[in-house]
Amino acid sequence: MSELEDRLAIQDVMTRYAAGVDDRDFEQYRGCFADDVEIVGFGGDPVIGADRWTEDVKGKLAVFGQTQHMLGPQLVSIEGDKASARTDVQAMHYMADDPETTLILWATYFTDLKREATGWKIARHELVRRGTRIQKG
């Protein structure tokens, strides 16, 4: 692959990641990760393993109705079969028990990826919170 093709493939991984959460398509979401992924910064201790993380996300999303994760352009660095991406995100989380209440998150994802036989996969994913707001009505 050319560097441009790699960049587009990495962008697609991050877009599938966000769409998988928002569409509750956990097969698509799980497919974004290497089996041994490390997840950091989402509350609590780091989580190791894509299956474990996917199940954890299902539980975390139970308190929300609809969500929308809007991603900014990525800053990508590629070195052979490894890459890193910095992605700004704004996420709207509508509360399941009160759809008039919205949790808004501003954050940055710092993501390490590796090329596997099936394409680029997230190897380490860290959320750095920039701010949150609860909006009523």
C-alpha cells in the first residue's frame, strides 16, 4: 500500500469505530481492534483484549439512548507496519432514561495501530478528556 492508501485505511478504521458505537454494531466495532488491544482512559483500569473491551462498551452504553461521535481529521504517522493517530472527538450521549438530557464529551483519541493480514487494527487506544457538559432540555 502507498502512504496515502494507508492513511485512508487508518481513517476508515477510526470511522468504523465511531459508527460501530453509534449504530450499536458490535461486530463492526470489534473488528477495529487487534485481539490484544490495550484500552486506556475510559474510566477504571486499562482493559486488555478486544473481546473484553467490546463487552465492557456494551455495558457502558446501556445508560445511553442514541449517541453520535464526530471525529476530526487525524494526524497520522506511519512507520512500516505500525502507525499512530491523534483524533479529536466530540460525542453526544443522550441519556436512555431522560432523552432530554445529553452528556457532551470533548476529547482526543491517541491510537496506535498495527497492520495485520486483514488490515490495520487498533493496538492501543487512549481517551484524553478535554471537557464534559451535561445539557438539559
